[in-house]
Amino acid sequence: MIRFAIIALVLATPVHAADMNVYIKNQQDRGVAVELSSRDREAVWPGGDKVYFLDAREKKSVPISCEAGERICYGAWVNGDDRMSFGVGPDRDQPPCEYCCFLCVEKSTQVVSVTK
């Protein structure tokens, strides 16, 4: 009986939205397109079939609202040539890697470096 009460309480607990910043650094000599995506649910940033564009060596800070504790990965590709990709890639079909994924933590900043 107690077990069912605990399960019901966990299921009834609302998911906590967290606001955080992602600081994206393009380490490439060419412009890149970057997209962030959740590994735990159907969420993509910036969303709406849009991407973050960064010129060569550009750095950009972007705010996102995510669910505390969810895993977020970046996918990036050379602007105009998605065959040259980084992280989980443009279609999010590459396996998650140690350096391209992070946890959503409220009021924090995560640095993402688009490297070779």
C-alpha cells in the first residue's frame, strides 16, 4: 500500500522547468548551424525548424528552458554541408557522446564547443 502511495506521489509531482544558458563556441574556420535536443523527450532548441547560426570562431550565449535533470545533446554541421557534422549530427542520429551531451541544471551555464 505504501509503495503505491509513493508511486502515485512521484507520478503526480509536476516536472520542474529550469532556465539555463548554453554558451556555444564555434571552433571551426567555417560557419556552423547548431541545434540542441533532449534525449529524454521530444524537445529541440531553438525549435520550429530553426537553428543557431555561428560564423567562424563566433561565440554565442542562448537561453533555454528545459526540464531539470534531462539530458541535452548538441548537433552541429558546417553551414551548407551537413555531411560535415559534429556532436549528434543534424538528424540527431549519431550516438550521444561524452563531450556533446549535458544535464539541464537550473540557473547554470553549459559550455558547448563545436570542435573537430
